[in-house]
Amino acid sequence: MDTALHSDIDAYIDEVWEDVIADIARLVAHPSVANAHAAEPGAPFGAPARAALDEALGIAKRLGYTVSDDEGYVGMADIAGTSEQQIATIAHVDVVPAGPGWTGDPFCMQRRDGWLVGRGVIDDKGPAVLSLYAGAYMLSRGIRPRHSFRALLGSDEEVGMTDVHHYLERYPEPAFLFTPDAEFPVGNAEKGGYFASIISPAQTASRICSWSGAEASNAIPGRSEALLRAPLTELPQPVAYADRIELIDAGSGTTRVVAHGIGGHASLPEGTLNAIGVVLGYFEELDAHNPQFFSAGERAFMRVLHALLADAYGQEAGIASSNDAFGPLTLNAGTIEVRADGSFEQSIDIRFPDSTTEAELTKRLSVLAASEGATLQVNLVKPPFSVSAESPAVQELLATYSEVTGKPAQPFSMGGGTYARNFAQAVSFGPEENNLELPSFGGPMHGPNECASEALLRQALKIYILALLRLDALDFEDSHEEW
């Protein structure tokens, strides 16, 4: 280990840390939920997402980067090397909607007891700032890299990644890229993504006036609300989830059913509790108490929901699959709504290993939906992908992580979908920790009170600086004639 280099990196982090915190706060202040329907010239995902991108590019310019952008889709912060061959990072400045349950303003970052709290502090605005300061270490020390370094900043990761698709149509791929948008040590494989909706027939004489879940399909809802056409006095108290359900008189002979679950990311269901399932559990109690309460159409769709929500791994739905390379399939029912014609629409977010296929999922889910008169609408499918664990770049990242943390490191597969899957040679390499014990005032990414540990962010910055220096020392095959 080069102790002098470690000491100098530690000194650099001490020098810049308060600026890092201030810059994360500046990014968090933008409610940058990507919305292609609000597109403007130069702002393909709406003005708030563009404002966050400009904020990030402003940070990069202040740090000494040469900055530009791909028509508002992706920002680019460059450090010229002795060759045009690129090493790159890519982070995103868009976020999922704040959603309910926050104890403070989601877009006003709090710094408390060694933690940062705010939408995006860990996914992915905090890591985006770290990637910029990691490259800026070279600028601060007058180091000209062998390979050019490009910090990419996306604006549409949470919705569809059309930003990076646009970028790759116009720019060559880097020789190697990592995204600081997952957990350490190295994610070299990602499950496929299967995103769909199950829609019931139009309903009449329904008891359920409205029903809501998560703000986004890739979030496990921590709260769900349904409005029932029935007075509070006619409804029994909940039994199975008595401590998680509130029945509130909503006036005009209606009752609001409010369920409190445990939210999280769709790809990480362990330890969560889907609040839509909590509401469904109460509805099933109602149905057992009074079989005439719900209409036949409502009861049919509830049976579909039961199969989707009975477990997070697709067993009840008949789509469970697993292998050693990728782990188990996960299934999340995230958003739900009662549409204008009275029909119900339930979104499903599936992360699947290569032991099953898109065709098999479609076949089985279509049968499930049709068994109760509903239909399956497939919206988007992304195949599984992987990069060799024996790649010199992957091995270098693993070694760097171990050197800084003292922990053994093996690559892993993940259920979350990151930008890495869009590039030929890319991995995820991020500061998230799935089993991290959070403070009482903090929550997970995609949930209320999203938080990040300052200590782990500082450690990640050191890992990134060392990783960029080590990657710069590697020789990469150049298969791109454009360079």
C-alpha cells in the first residue's frame, strides 16, 4: 500500500469535505423528478430535472472540469488525458417522487448526528457529487491522466434511462465505466427488469372509490390509502393488521382506509412490508365478514392482487425462479389506481435471473390475469446482463475496496437496474449498504427520510479516488474505431 498516497488523499478529503456536503445540499434542493411530458427545449425531462443537471455541471465547472451536455439528456464533465480513450463514471441527478411520510422537507437536506437526510442523498445525488470530487483530486494535484476521464450525469435513470440511450447514439462508449449507484464491492451482473400492469375490466357499483400506493412502480409502498363507499359505523375494526391500519370517517358515507407498511426499493424486498398488501388484507377480512360487501368484479381483482402480494418472490403468482449467478426473482406491486372507467390498474416490477425468460413471465402472468377477467399490459423489458468477474478492471476495483476497508471483496449480482447495463464494459460500484442500521430519524433510498452516512460517503470518496488512479494505470483494448 502506498501510504504517502493514502495520506494525501485523506488530506484532500479533509480539505474539500464541507464543500462536498454543501454541494450535495444544493443538488438535493432541486425536486428533479424526471417528467418527459413536461419537456421543454433543452430540458427533455422537464425544468426541475434540467435545473439539477445545471447545478451539477456548475459544481463540475467550479472544480475545474470542462463541461458540456447532450441536449439536456446527459451532462459531461471532462478531464483531458494523454489519449482520447475514456474511463468514465455515470451518476444521476433525477430522483423518485418524495412521497408521503417525511418528517421534514424532502428537498431541504438535513445534517444530523453524522447523517444526511433528503431525497437523493444516497440515490444518487450524494454519489454524483462524490464522482465529481474524485476526478477533481487529479486536477487539484496537477495530475494529467493517461486516459481521458469523463464524469457523466444523467437525468432520467429512475424512469427509463432514455437519457443514456440518447447519449450512446451520439458518443462512443468509454473503455470502462462504473456507476456509484449501488452497493460495494462490485456489482458485475444485474437481473433483468420486467415492468407491466394488470388491468381489470371496467367496474360498476364498486365499493372502492380510489386506491393509492407508491409514487413509483419501483418503490415498495410504505403507505397505501383506499376510499370505501361505506360509512365508518358499518365497518369492522381490522384484526390481522390492527396496528397498521387507520379507519377514518371521510364524510358523505365514505371511509378512508390508511395502511402503514415498511417501504423500500423494489429490488430489495427483505425487511419491507407492502402497504397495498396491508389494505388488501383488511379488504379480505371485510369480504369474509360480509361476502356481499364487494362487487364480483372487485372480488375477482382482489384475488389477482392476493397472488401478486402474497410474497415478494413470485411464488404465489407462479413465476418464482432463481439461480446461483443472479439469485431469486423479486416481484413488487408498487402503484395502484382506480381509473376513470372504474377499472383497477396494478403495476408490477419484476427483477428476474437468467433462469427464466420474458416469454415465460408473460405466459404465466397472462394466465393469472385472465383467470379473473383481467389483462396483462407489458410496458418494458430489460434482459439480464453481466461483465466478467475476471476483468482486470473489476479485479482492480475489488482490490481497491479491500485496501481501503480491510474487508474481503467478491463481485455480486443485483436486482436493481443501473446505468451499467447500457454499456459494454461497466459495473456498479456504490456506497449504498443494504444491511446498514439506520438512525431512528432516517429511512432507505426511495423511502421517506432517505438518509446517508457521512462516514461511509467519506470512505467512498477515498475508494473512488484510488479506483480512478488504478484504472488509469490499466491498458484497455480499444475496440471503438470512433476514438
